[in-house]
Amino acid sequence: MSTTYYIANRKRKKECEEFKKFWEEEWFPEITDKLYQFCTGTNGEIVNKDLAESITEDKMCGLSCTPLSDTLYEEAFLTVNKSGVFWHKCEVEGVLLNSLEELIKFFSKKANQETYSLEDQNGRVCTLNDLIRELSGK
């Protein structure tokens, strides 16, 4: 099994999550509701419930999910699998995080600890100590 680890900017992640919630729970439902209301209210030969469903399913399905990417707040820096440990080219605040030593040095600064978190590919937050244990096989 392979696990990829990411360094995530906490503030940016929160901002993106709030936008995603707004998009998926407020903006998109409101747009589709208004479309359905208009089309079913018109209930004509062309503009009717069937048109609203067709537009929603065929034209707007890509809009149901937020257009923001996780890469706006996180970057992969490490993959661990049965073949070994593979460091990705990852630069954060001008620091290359391509070794455990560099990662420890980066997180030794309190400001970095407050700004960034470590997460696995499923979004589970892990501590630096958890990651060190994983790398040492314990």
C-alpha cells in the first residue's frame, strides 16, 4: 500500500473548504432551484421541467463541484510504499522539503507549526512524530 503525504497551509485550506461549502450547499442549489422554478413556471413546449432537467444533467453537472483544487493549499512532499520512501520536489516558503532533516528543521519553527499541517492522501492530519515513526517502521 502506498501513502502520499502533503504539507497543507491551514489558512488556505480553511478558506477553500468554506468556499466549497458555500458553492455546494448554497450557490449551486440556488441556481438549479431558480432554473427549475422558471422552467416549470413557464411549462411550455420547450421551456419546461424536461428542459430544466436536461440543462442540469447535461450542461451544469460540472458546476456542481467547486472549481477550486486542493493544490491551492497543499503540496505532496513524500510517498511511502513497500518499495521505499520517495521525496517529491516540494518547496515551501523558499525551503526545499526533500529530506526528513529539512522537514524537521522546517517544523522546528513555531510559525511554520502554526501555519502548516501534515496530512495523508485522505486528508487525515498527522504529527511530525507520527510521520517519523512511519518512516522508521515502528
